[in-house]
Amino acid sequence: MRRLLALISAVALLVTLLGAGASAAPSDGNGNKSVENIEEFGIPIFCDGDDLQDLWLDVEGFVQEKGFVETSPNEFLAVFHVTETWTNAEGDSWVWRDRGPDRGYVDQNGDFIVTITGRSGVNNIGHVVINESTGEVEQRSGLPPFGGELFEFGSYDYACDLLTG
């Protein structure tokens, strides 16, 4: 549960720090959706622990959120459309796309449930259901594209291995 909350907080902070724009983001649904455009920004990546940059990471996209205050005050839908482009000094690149909706709601027991569907930044392609109240992963179908466990950000290690090794 803490890992998912940390992930959601990190994404929210990232979106807030980057500010909203209008170029790549979808419509705000006549004002009933919050749309945060992630303007393209770059980050130097150091794969092998020394102080020499190995890769460059460009990130861009948008997050579209909708709450259902009128019908269900404890429900939200967030659609992620984020692209990571990893590039080495020779110009070779690899792209990871985080795509899909995340939904949160309160179930019949009063537990807060988050469902993550699609290509996810939490190392899953498929569907994950997490009970935030208990911290349990209730369902996981699909594959961890980078091996390892759920919540491991494997795109970093994969990009380093692919583009520097």
C-alpha cells in the first residue's frame, strides 16, 4: 500500500512541478476532467555508478483525471499516457510507453481499491487490483515486462542493459 501511495504521490508531484500545458493533452471534457500535460523534459542517467552520463531520458505525455463526486465521492479515474525515450551517446534509443487507466473506488467492505490496467510504470502489462486498505495485491494478471516484482521500476535497469551493455 505504501509503495502505491508513494507512486501516486510521485506522479502527482511530477505533474504539479511540470505544470499544465495544452499541446499534447486531450480535452478536459467541458471542465469535468483534470488534464495535466507533462511537457517534455530530460534527465541524465548514470547506469554504472560512476559520474559519467550513460543515457539521456526524455519524458512527455499527459495524465487525465476524473472524480465522480456526484455519483460516488470515493471514486476516481486517471488515464496515463506517458512516454519515456531512453537514448545513448551513439543515438540508439528505446521507448517505454506507460498507457492505461487507473481506477480507485471504495468496495462493499469499505476498503479503498485501486485497479491499474494496461502498460504500467509499476512493471506490469495487464491488470492489477490492489486493496489500499489492507496493502494486499488482490489480483495480478499479465506479465512483468522487465522481470522481477510488481512496483520495481525495471525500465531503468532494462534501458541501461540494452543501451550500454
